[in-house]
Amino acid sequence: MKTLKYTIIWVLALLLQSCAFTNEETKNDSLVYACPMQCEDQKTYQNPGSCAVCKMDLKAVETEVNKPVAEDISDESIFNLTSQWHTEENKAIQLEDLKGKTLVMVMIYTSCKAACPRLVADMRNIEAQIPEEKIADIQFVMVSIDPETDTPQRLKAFAKENFMDAEHWMFLQGTESSVREFANVLSVKYKEISPIDFSHSNIISVFNNAGELVHQQEGLGVDNKETIDTILALSS
């Protein structure tokens, strides 16, 4: 038992020594040296020594290289909306989870027989004109305005029926309040005119990877050249 006890103490001592060495090494890695008189403006050196101009000893200064940089979200970003959504895979997400990709978004509902099939066709037409090497940087998002009917299961079936089940397609179900809030941000107007029917705006919106609205295409079957040019510019 004594031998085991001494062995454990020895191992712990080695670990503590190793941690101390690592911490000291990390600290030293963040240090550079500069002239206290700033003879060479902001020039720094990796090793101690003396200034080539005034011959004074260089002083150690800590760099900010290893300090984390905060990723701010602008006031105009949809990532400020904190409501929860469910994808067609029934995965709970917030809009901020889409950060980092160019977003092409439209609001539809799956039981629509008039405008929505044409909006779906417009989205697929846009997708078809994006080079394959850029698709991974883009997320096409269909947001349902009928969250009660459009469950994740129904959205998934709709995605498969319309050949929109690749990774760059996403369907979102929210709540009545989150959908209304999102529609207001996009200036999309919609109104329930029967239990399974809505009147609504026909707008495709393009956001940069920080969630800021850059372009909107309004109407059905319209010229989408400007929309595609915007998407390609954001994804370059």
C-alpha cells in the first residue's frame, strides 16, 4: 500500500509540473518585445534584446493574438430573433444556427394550390443556376406560414415530393407568433382566409452569412438574374 501511495503522489507531482510548464509556455508564446521609446513605431521582436536605434533594452509586451474575438450580430440581422423552430427532421433550431451561409428564404404553406407551387418552382429555378461548387455555402429555407398543419413530418414529405430533400434545403415550422414576427421582418403579409387557405405575399429574400437582408425578389415567375447575381456575389 505504501508503494502504491508513493506512486500516486509521484504521478500527481509530475502532472502538476507538466501543467505549470504548459501554462508558462503558453504565457511566453503570447509575449513579444518592443522598444519602450517606440523608435520603430509598432515593430515587435520575438526575442529580448536592445533597440537598434536608441539601444535601450526591449520591454516585454503581451499580444492579443490568443484572446477570443467576439462575433457581434448587427441590429439588422435576423439572428437577433430568438424564437425556436423545428426543421423537417424535427430538429429544434434558432435562426442563428444558420449563421455562416448565404440564406435564400421564402414563406409558403404545403396545402397551397395557387401561388406556393410557383414559388417552389422559382426557388428550384434559382438553385439550378447556382454552380455545384457554391451550393455548400448556400441554404435554401422554406418557412411555413401554417405551423398548425405543416408539422415536421408533413414538411419532410413535401420536401421529398418536390425533390427538395438535399442538405442545402431546409423547411421550418415555427409557432403562430414566431412566424408572424419573421414575416414582419421580411415585410411578408399573409392572412388566413379559410382553415387551410391563406392569402400571402410572394417574396424570396436573400440574406448574407451574418443574417442581414441584402435582396428581395417579389412576384411569381419574374426575372431572377439579379437574385442569382446577388447570391453568387455573397457566396464568392
